[in-house]
Amino acid sequence: MGASELAMLERRWSPERLAPYRAAGGGDLAAAMALYEWNAEISAALGTTLGHLEILLRNALHEELTAWSRRRFAEPCWYLDPGAVLTDEARRDVAKARSRATRDGRSEAPGRVIAELNLGFWRFLLATRYDATLWRGCMHRVFPGHCRRTVHSAVGRLHEARNRMAHHEPMFNRPVADLRATAIEVAGWLCPVTRDWIDGRCRVLPLLVARPGAVINQARR
């Protein structure tokens, strides 16, 4: 790619966006663009793995919360909060999810509602405020042998990384391998079979090996 084309790309992506990539490449624009392209690929690969984990997590929690709510309140739709356990913010999130799940005249179904609740919602269900209620009441069964604090911390790290990727921020300067390992570990807490499926399809490690070599050497100096 010629200098004029690289300059146009920098203009279109903006010098501000490419600044951290330029810095990592020692000021070289071609190296910066190579790293920028690689960053998009590694973000997509990690994002796919996190997406698989999110679905696994929400389904596992939903299953346990449903059984608990049915057992304790004779109401399987736990998100209706029959025990008045959820915070006001969580109730607002549920209301928005129910609205989205029923748009275009669709009937409400628990699976549709659950699919509309984002990873942040599930992360905060694992927070301290629910320790004496949802965690001790049922959610601890989803993570046998693991304390709530450990689970919340791991999911929190993954949620923050996914938010960063959603805003197209740099991941080349983040511990991507560790984030991948955390995602696989959490998946294993939930279901070893599904963990192996996710692990076998994760493209993060091959991409880490394929990171632009000149940029790696420069970034390590």
C-alpha cells in the first residue's frame, strides 16, 4: 500500500484513533495500519468467544433462577420479581427487555426476554447486593465450588473487555490471552462439555501468534 493510500486511511480512521497504533509501531504508519487490522481480527475472535460464554452464562442462570422462583414463589418467571429482590435498576432493565421481546406484536416468552438482557445485567446479578438472596438462594448452584466474589470478578473483567471492543477501542495493549483463558475457565465452571466446544473454536491463540512481528518487537522495547 502506497504512502498516499495510507495517508487517506489515517484521515478516514482519524489520527486520534490511530495514535496508539502509531506509538506501538514506532511512528511508522504502515506498521500502525497492520496492527490496526490485526486488532480488529483479535477483537472479533475474542468477541465471538465472549458471545458464546454470555449465552452459556445467561441460560445457566436463567435455568436455576426459574427453578428457584417456581419453588419459592410458585412463579417460574423470576424476572417478574415475585419476591421483590431485584434493584430498581434491574427492574428497569427487565422492563426494557420485555418491551423489546414483544415488539412487532410478538407474544412474550421467557427465552425472548432473557435474550434481551445484556451481559452487564448478569454481571450485576452476581454482585454483593444479591449475596444473601439470589446467590445463596440458588445461583451458587450454577458455580459449584466457587465463591460469588471470584465469579463476579471474572465475569466483570470479561464484561469490561467486551464493552471496550464494542466501542472499537484498542485490544493489542490488553492481556488478550488472559481474557481468553478467563472466558474458557468460566465456561468450564458452567459446563465442561460446552467449554470444550468453545475452546476448540476459539481463534484467539492462532491470531496472537500471527500478530505483526515488527510491531511486536517495537512494542516490547
